[in-house]
Amino acid sequence: MVHEKINVVIEYINAVKTRCTYNAAAEALGITAQALKKQLGEPRPEVSWFVSPSSGDPTRYANSDKHPELYRTTRIITSAKVLKRNLDL
């Protein structure tokens, strides 16, 4: 069930092309940020949208693993409420 919800969040983040903090996504999913990072698996562009709140960058990603449009906006989703509202989680 959580894995399906994670896929919904990944699809949404890729559709809106907006970075989202690990904490906001994890809270919306009802899991820890560490559990989310584990579920996301290996670094790849489609999950590079999940970022650290302090740096605005994905944790331990090479530039080649980042989505080419990662920095197209300075906006970062930092609230689980946004995801819960927009995705009905």
C-alpha cells in the first residue's frame, strides 16, 4: 500500500516538476524520511525531486542522476498538507 502511494507522489512530483522535501513526502505518506529514502531506491532522475530542506538538493546524487529540470523553479514543497490535499492521501 505504501509503495503504491509512493508511486503516486513520484508521478505527481514529476508532473508538476517541483522539488519536495523528504520530510514533507514522508509525513504525507505516514512513514519516516529514512524509510522513504530506502523505498525510493537508487538515485535516478525521476526521484531526484525529493530534496533536503537545508540544501534544496537530493541527498548523495551525482549531477548525472539529477533531473535536467530540477532547478527550473526555486519553489520547494515543504508541507505534507500540500501533498495530502493535491493527492487525496
